[in-house]
Amino acid sequence: MLRTEALSLSYDDVPVISDLDLELPCGRVTAIIGPNGCGKSTLLRALARLMPPASGRVTLNGEDINRIPPKRLARQLAILPQTLRAPDGIRVSDLVMRGRIPWRTFLSPWNEADKTACEAALEAVGMTGFADRELSELSGGQRQRAWLSLVLAQQTPCLLLDEPTTYLDLTHQMDVLALLRRQNRQSGQTIVSVLHDLNLAARYSDNLVLLANGQVVASGAPEQVLTPDNLLSAFDLEARVIPDPVTGTPMVVPLEPAEPVLSAGV
Amino acid sequence: MKGYVPLSLLIFLATSAALLTGQVDASPGVLWSGLVTGEGPGALILDTIRGPRVATALGAGAVLGMSGALFQMLFRNPLASPDILGFNAGAGLAIIAGIAFGIAMPTAVMAALGGVAMALVIGGLAFRGGGGTPVLTIILIGIGAGFTATAVSTFLMTILPGTTASEAQRWLTGSLAARDWSHAAQVLGIGAMLASLALGQARILSALELGDGLAAGLGQRPEAARWWLSATGVLLAATGVAVAGPVPFVALMAGPLGMRLTGALTSAGRMVSGAGAGALVLVLSDLLARVAVPGLQLPAGVATGLLGAPYLLWRLSREMERGDL
């Protein structure tokens, strides 16, 4: 169980998140949503210990993550950052192998468990046939799946992803989100991602956390979070919420702004 | 492992050629009988004339090449190598200063101190609160610091007596003349220790290559790891400089050349390939410098300069085309 206790985060003394108490349920798919600049990526970075808290703390199963040795934490919590850069010429097989780094000890040989983990990860993302391909030869969607195989090979109970669908077209966005949900259903892995698209987030998540101005506006099941009132207060957006005709999950349909936003300042 | 066969073969051929060729050419038969019996002209060549020199070139080239591959991976930039970053010039300056001021310390220690001091100066100049100095900035600071160190070395030579100065000048260009087995043993012994230290950090390096966020997620401490890797790389380069002088461009060329020859992609594989390619380049350069002008033995650094300068220009133009510069 990952939770924040009175967590405050700031960049150069500019507060981004203040006094946040949040609980991310185990074994579920959670999406953190909210307007640009609401602090959702910052929060995710702090959950993964990529950023130290200004005050408060993040705990994993009751333990302050800043007190867990890095290698032990890396066996419990994986993070896929938003911007990814691979070394020139790297192949998918080499990329997925690097996900095993936390499990290896000094001079330990590559063992059966490492091999199985990598094979399972490639299988889970449907990239088994692409193991020998160079990452740079792949399409955007395939490349993202290759990166996912790296963090899956890490075999952590908890996986954090910072906007894993950015730069992808709609089909591949759904592809990645469906893959993550399938992974959760099959292995029980806790999945927490920062997402932009509200309707996709509602469709593929068990749980939503809506942030605005560094505060939680609402959290819980998609139906409880995506309400016209919450959308108005978080996004300043007038919208109707109707059941998605395909899945029945809430779907946000924005209303026409009474006055076009662009002409407001003229 | 199969990928290493061509590189190993090339190193073997270059080494053989370097042992056979010189003011007095030897036939393979003469060398062989010298090797087996320990007597005759072959033994003299292997033992005294060319053997130590070639062994020193192999060792110095290997440590420089491994250092180059390490820094190129660490900074994710093909221009980041100890020669371009000014570490070699720093190590060279420390040795010249040692001669000029009569500091009685082994050259290896002076070179290591100079290299580390240079790295600290460049690190200090490039430091920005919160990290994240662009690699290109670090490289430019390194080039500037390297020029400064070279200028100070040149100045220090003016206060040396004539014969010492000309020897120092030769050495500053990067020279393998008059090396004996103690030089070879020094570079190979210290080099082997540092190489195992570097290879021990290969896994950390392969995490860092994926960016700080992912590296931290994989259980590394990126800041601390970068310092340890840099220290290892600086010491590797200084070990080479201590016996061969600040030979230019070997470290710069070795990483990409080794990777091209072996196809290695893992961090450890690329470091080993870089070491092999460095050894190859320095042995061939030394051979070229010895035989290019009959009757005149040029320092090896002249040959690596002639090979390396066009490579650097090509690399710069390529980086500019890709928009990385």
C-alpha cells in the first residue's frame, strides 16, 4: 500500500503539492488526473522517490520510502518516467534485461529467474518476436511496449507510470492502457499512472485521483470522481457526464463555453 | 564472444607487425626462436628493443580506450572522452610540474593527482545547483581547461634545463620511446585493477544510460554513481598518461571503433571493446610514427593526432547535422 502523509512538494521553494494525504489502493489500477500544472507528475515523482518531500512523507506498506535502501525499494516499486532516451543501437532484448538490475548482486551470473522474468515481460507486452530488433527501428507504439517490458521485468508489486500514453495515437494509447489493466488482472500488480485523457482514464482504471492546485479534489471510483461539479472545480470546465455507450463508464462531454475563451481578452 | 574475434585478430596482427618492423626488421622466424630460446637477435628485440615498448603501448592504449568508452556512455555523448574533457592534459601538467619542481613522486601518482584535480576543477566550473548541466557545456569547459593545462605545461618547460625540456616536450606529445618493462608492468598492473573496478560498475552504468529517473527506479543513486564512475575513468586515463604521455585522440576514437568492430551493446562489452580498440590504435600509431619517416622516430602522439584530428572533425560535423551541437 502506497500512501502520502501530509506530503508537501516544491520546486525551488515554489509549492506544488501541499499537505497531501492520499492512499493508493493495492492491487488496483489507479489513474492520477488533473489539469496541466496541477502537480500530478510531481506527485508521481515523489511517490517513486525521484524527488524528496519538502515536508511529510511517502510510505510503502507503512515504511518511509526515503528510509528503504534503493535496491530494496527497486524490487518493490518500479517507475517509468515520461521522457525516455535509449542508448544508440540498443536492442529490445538488452533493454528488457536492464529491468533485472535491482535483482542482481555483484558478480552474480544471469540466472534462470532473470531469464524467465524477461521472457514473461516480453510476452506480456507482445514483443517476444521483436527481442532482436533495434529499438530505433520500431514504431512509437512498439517502442513504448518495449519500455514497458523493462519495468515489467523488474517484477515489482507496484508500478508507477508518468503519462505512458503521451506521443501515441488513440489506438496505441488504448493498447497500452489495456495491456496495463491485463497485467494488473493477471498478476495483481498495483498500477498507478498519470493520464491526460479523462475518458480513457475512466475506462481503464478502477480508481481515479483528481488533482487541482496541488490538492485532491476527489478520489475513488470513476463514477464518483468524474462528476460535473468536480470537473467544474478542477478544470473550470462545464461538462455533462454520460455513460460511455460502449463500456458504461463515465464519459465527459464538454459543453460549448458560453463565451469563446479566445475572445475573452480582446 | 564471437564478435571479439576480428578485434583480437587485428590486435594480434598489429602487435606482430610492431615487433617485426623497425630500424632493423626481424623475420618471424628470428622472433620465434628468440621467444623460445631466449637468445639471439630475436630475444634482444623482444626483451629490450621493441617488446617493452609494444607492451606499454598495448596497456596504455587499453586504459585510455576503456576510459573513453566509459565517459562516452556516462555522458551519452561521443565527444566526451578524457582527452577532449582535458583530464589527460591535467595529468600531463601534473607530471611536468613534478619534474619542474623536483617533486619526488612516481609519475603514476602525479598523473592520477593531476587527472583527479582537473576533473574536480571542471566539475566545479560546470556545477549548477540541482545538477543538470548540459553535457556540451561540460565538454566545452573541459576543452578550455585542457588548453589551459597544456599552456601551463609549455610554460613550465621554459624553466627546465635544455635536455630535460626537450625530453619533456617529447613526452608531452605522447611518446613511447625508451619504455622498459617497468613501464609496461605499471600500466598493465594498475590498468588491470582499475579495469576490474570499471567492469564492476558496468551494471550501474547501464542503468544510468537510461536516464536518471529510470536509473533511480532501478535502485541506483545517480549522483553518487556518476562520481564513482568518473573517478574510475579519470584514474584509467591517468594510468595511460603516466607511461605514454597525454597522447591525443586514442580515448576519443577507441569507444566507437571498438563498438563498430565487435558489435558490443552492453556497457561491459563496450568498455572491453574500447580497451581493445585503444590498444590497437596506439600500437599502430606508434608503429606508424616509428617507420613513417626513415631515420626519424616521431612520437606516437603525432600519429594519433594525424588519425584523430580528421575523426574529430568528421564527428563534429555529424553531431551538427544531427542537431546535437
